[in-house]
Amino acid sequence: MGKVSRRKTERLLNLVVCLLATRRYLTAEQIRQAVPGYPGPGEAFKRMFERDKEELRELGVPLEVGSDTDGGGGEEIGYRIPPQDYELPDVHLTPDEAAVLGLAARVWQRASMAEAASGALLKLRAAGVDTGPGAGAPNDPAVGIEPRVDTTDPAFPALWEAVRDGRPVTFEYQGVGRTAAARRHLEPWGVVSRRGRWYVVGHDRDRADTRVFRLSRIIGDVAPDGPAGSVAVPPGTDVRRLAFDWGDPVAEPRPATVRLRRGAAQGPRRWATGVRDAGDGWDEAVLTFRDADRFAPYLARFADDVVVLDPPDLREAVIWQLKAVLAGGDQ
């Protein structure tokens, strides 16, 4: 991609981010100040902005024009993108498409364009434009701009290659409520993401039936268990639907007792309860969670500033995450 094309793409992306994030109409001048890549005020900006608006419309972006009394300069014309009109319909992907989308998201997650997009929101906030909940909140638009399709499960690359090549695999799997892992032999049909978790769907040779396995519960390496091209997906199989119908049981909220280093781990502290002085520079607190596999990576981000005391499954999951980081298996 040439420099001109890249600059234009980043500018259009930032423009969409701005117009999606605002709850009111933004004037052309507010957009010029917030969106990187536009020149100073004058005819050059007007021409570029007109071309960008036309290009967004050609791409099917629902650009709404209007004004309000609370923002956008009163009667002055402004612009915004209604989020409800911009949302995608339910998307159904083939196994190959889902796998490729996952890999593409891994690349985009680290792309400079994602970082550039968040800068537009910061400029809007600095100018006093309401863009939704505060930065860092769970539903903060800034959080949703950068794709977070997490494919850091160590088993993902091998399973994706197995699906691509039509090759059977074998692995150790520790199911829910199991005290030890068991060897499984699978003819993989697809790898699917659901609610931030990754699953592999296929024919379980040990059970002689269709099964869904969560990647985070696979222990160790995924090894080939047959020749390439020997796995055939049954006609009419909807891998995504199988994964969604199978799902995980909705867990009830559970308390976790943790130690928080004083002056650190501000994220967990914001929603901790029962915080008390535990001595030696530590506080003890209670955090509520539902799923140890999903909660552990979050706690592991705080490294040695958070220590899980209870329950044991959460403590073990956090230790596993930290070991993976040391081994270079996590980001």
C-alpha cells in the first residue's frame, strides 16, 4: 500500500470512528480538528472533506446530516453515523472463512491504524465532545475500536492448520469438572470464536460423535494423527451453529479472594469489595467472577501486583497464564 493510500485509509477510518463515537452532530470544523490527516481551514480542507463524505457514502456508510441545539454549533450543519444503522447483520462464516478472519484480526490488533483511530477519540474528548462512557470503562467506545479477537491460545495455530489441511489431530483435554486431562482424537471441521473464546468442532473418534472442544482447555501440543486430506466435513454441516448451540453452561458469580499490592493494580481495585489492610504493603479484597479461564488472563496482566488466594481453580489458571508469558506463549 502506498503512502498516499495508507494516509487516506487511516483518515477515513478515523473519520468513521469520530462520527460513530459522538452522540451529537459534529461540525466540519470539529471534524477537521479531531481527525488526523486533514489540512488547515480553507478550500483544501473543504474539497478533501467533500471527497471523503462521498467515498463513505459509496462504501455504504450511513452518514447522517443534521444539527442540534446542544452541540454541532446550534443551527450549523453537522454530521454523525447512527450506530444502529452501522451495525452488521448476523454473519455466518464457513470454517475456512472463520479461521482466516481470526488470523486477520491478530494482525490488525497490532496494526498502527488501530492506534491511530483511538487518537481521534482522545481529541474529541479534549474538545469537550461526549463520546460515551469514560476511558477505560468496560463499554467504552475506545475499547471497541481496536479489534480484540483473541487467538493467543497455544493450540490455535495447529488446529487452524489441521482444518485447512483436512488432517486428524490428537491432544490432551481437561474437560469441565475433570481432575485430569484425557487423550482425545479428533477430525477437526472448523475453529470458531464465541464470546471471546475459541472452540474446535469436529468428529470425536473416541466418542464416535460430534464434539466441541474449548481451546483454552487443551493441555500441551496438538499433534497430527493422520494424513492430510483424510478429514471430510459432512455436507450441510454448520460448524458455527454447532459451536453456538453447544456453548458453555452459564456459570454463577463466584467470589475470589485476592491480595493487591498497595498503590498498584488499580483496575481490580475499582470493583473490589471488602478491601482491608493485610500488612506488609498488601491489601486483601474480594473480586466477583464467573469463569476462571476468562478471568485469569485479566488478573495475569498485573503480574506480581495481584496474588489469588482462593478459589484454587482461579489461582491455578493465573499461574498457568504467568508461566505462558515467561515461556513466550502469551502476549
